[in-house]
Amino acid sequence: MKKKSGFLIAFEGIDGSGKSTLSKLVFKQLEALHVPVILTKEPGGTPQGQKIRAIVHEHTLTPQAEFLLFASDRAEHITQVIKPALEEGKIILSDRMADSSRAYQGYGREIDLNLIERITQWVMQGVTPDLIIYSKIDAITAFKRISERHEALTVFEKEKTIFFERVIEGFERIFATKDNVLTVDAHLPPAELAKQVLSELHKRFKKQHE
């Protein structure tokens, strides 16, 4: 793969953690600063991915089928969106990436983690996030937020608390061994969290140019 010149940021967390709101807010603030930035998501960052998103959010599938659809979306996303943007030197904000599959399908659905890792490494094609923003929140607060939206629930949002507790445990274990994670307290207002993210970006880019 051609050496990348851009910067990839993945926003992770359970449903109801506010990570999507945070990614949009950071995008708007970077855009206002005339930074070359794009906002994308998994699943749904490509036309094919939008169809996959509808399937996995609206239909109950076997864990294996669910994971393989996310992997298919990710393969298209990496090829069509992520790699070209990196080569163009852009900052990419992605609402979810591979760690969501590790946490949701690995820990939540209890699919073999080694199998998930092998397939994930294959579809990621050597691409890894430069920075991960983990919006940390408890399952009860997340459920409360989801119910207050008064919107149709996805398959995942209909899951029981125990499922999300497994997913949270998954995120905690995955990120305990990574040194490129900024954990933010998702109970705080989005504007405060966006400040923390921008501050972290400033520090990282400053180091790159020292």
C-alpha cells in the first residue's frame, strides 16, 4: 500500500454514547478551520454500505451473517473511501471502524475473536486508525438516551442490558492494550468533548512537526 499522508480517526462507543454527535461536531469545527476533512461511517460510508446498513439495523440475523455483512461493508469502505482520502492527505473522521466488530460481534455476540481478527485484518488491507476516540458511558445512561430519541430502534438498540455490558467490557479490553486511544467521558456535553478531541489533535500534529 502506498504510504499514507492523511490522518484517520475512528469514533467508537456503544449505541447511545453520543459518538455520532461528537464526530459530526468535530467535523464541523475542523471544516470551519478550513482543514481538509471528511466524515464517514461504518456501516454506510459507500452506496453498497448504505444497503448493508439497512439490513443489519432492521433485520435479526445469525451472528455469523451479521459479522460478515459488517466485514463486507468495511472492505468496500476501506477501498472506496478511506485509502483514497488518506492518499489525498485528508483527515478522516469515521463513525465506527473495526473495533466495533471486535466489541459487538466478538464480545457481544460471542463469535470467536481469533476468527474475527483474521477476517478483519484481511478486509482492512493494512489500514489502522491513527487515533481512536472512545466515548465511554454506562449501559443504563445509553439506554435512557436512546429512549428519549423517540425513533424506531435498530436491532442493536433492542438488545438487553447484558449484551451492552459485554460490548462495554469488549471495548475496555481492546483499548487497554492500545496507545492511540483518547477516552472521553460521554456523560459530558458534546461541546466539551469536541474541545478535548481538538486539543488532542493539536498536540499530535504539533509533535509530528517538531
